[in-house]
Amino acid sequence: MSDTPYQPEITIDRSSGLPLYAQIAEALGALILEGELAPGTRIEDEVSMAKRLQVSRPTARQALQSLADRGLVSRRRGAGTVVASPHVRRPMELSSLLSDLTAAGHKVSTELLEYTTHPASEEEAARLEVAPGTEVTHVRRLRSADGEPIALMDNLLPASTAPAREELEQAGLYDLLRARGITPATAKQVIGARNATAKEADALDERRRAALLTAKRTTYDATGRVIEYGDHIYRASRYSFETSLFTG
């Protein structure tokens, strides 16, 4: 891929009632959505764009930020404005994120950020429906799709059934549990939303206080035993849940 930033050929109608920044954003957005600009393509900076298109720098900045707000580009200090990977849509099913992303054709990678085993606190014991002091394992992973961070995932499991840290870097949690004879059967899940903390935004390559989707899930086997508790956050700019509804 060329190191030269892409310079869009945009015709601006100064007599139009549509603001100049919106005209620029619409033209660039159409190129991205139509696949003319591949993910990872670097777009010229606002200074260059403003000079070339003969608009003010705030106008160029607003156009690029408008695209970022729609999730079509990512803007990072030092990296500039880059065309983002396609939005990830995930069905609301009892499956692992790794399996869903792989099945959808995304190139997936996992970074294990934390792996600790310790006696369960009262809150942790309640999550897993075990006695306080029972050995539990806490895992935190950063999952990326097509080179972009998508989710931060915290999972709590009984230490006796938790996969090894090396395994979790290579495979999905549910697949590893199944290999141990532990089959996820049902789950209770709560979907929500909130703003990212500074630390979360940094890990997910987002701006501070960016919108996040949250999912808290307790998973059970066929006997009703809790096999894991997950507390996950997802970039709302890159990720969404899908569900089917039926009349009763």
C-alpha cells in the first residue's frame, strides 16, 4: 500500500444549502462504503485538505470528525486519519466472540492482558455460585478483528476448570471448555452502554469517553452449574449486536 495519503477529488458546490463539511464527508463516506477506499487507507490531513479544497481548516476537521463519528475512519495522533475496517455485527447467540468473528471472515487476534488465580471474594463467589474462598481464575483479554481492537473481555471461572493461559491466546473460551467436557447450555445476559474510561479508551484505540457496548453474561451447563461469568465491553463505533424477534 502506498505511503502517500489519499487525496479525494471532491467537487464542492458553494451555492448549496448543504454545509461544506457535510459535502466533503458525504463524498468521502460514499467512497468508503462502496469499497473504493480499502481499510487501512490513510487520508490526507486536515491542513492539506483545507488548502487543496480551499476551505477552512475547521471545515476540513469537521468533515473528518464526522466520518470518525460514523465509524468509517479512525483518527489517532501520530497515525492520522485511516479508513476503518467494516463494522462487526454479531448475532446474540450463546457462542464465543472468536468463533463468530472467524465465521464472519475477519482475521482475529487475541492478547492476554491478565491471568490470575486467587480465593474468591464474596462478590466473585456469588457470581459463580460457589463458596467464598474457592479458587477462581480471572482472565482479561483484548480481542482484535482485522488489526483493530474490538473488545476488552473479563471472564471469571472456577480455577479447577479454567483453560491455561497459553490456550486462551489461541482459541475461544467456549471451545476450550467443551474440550474439557464442559458444554455451555444456557446463559443470562444483560446488554448495556456507557462511556469509556481513559484506560479503556487507550486499550481500544478510541477517544476518551467514547461510547461502549457492555455485556454481562452468566453461563450455565446442562445441570444448571455456573461455568463462567463474563463482563465484556465493545467499541460501539465498530461493533453491534443483532437479534431476531418473533411474535408470540
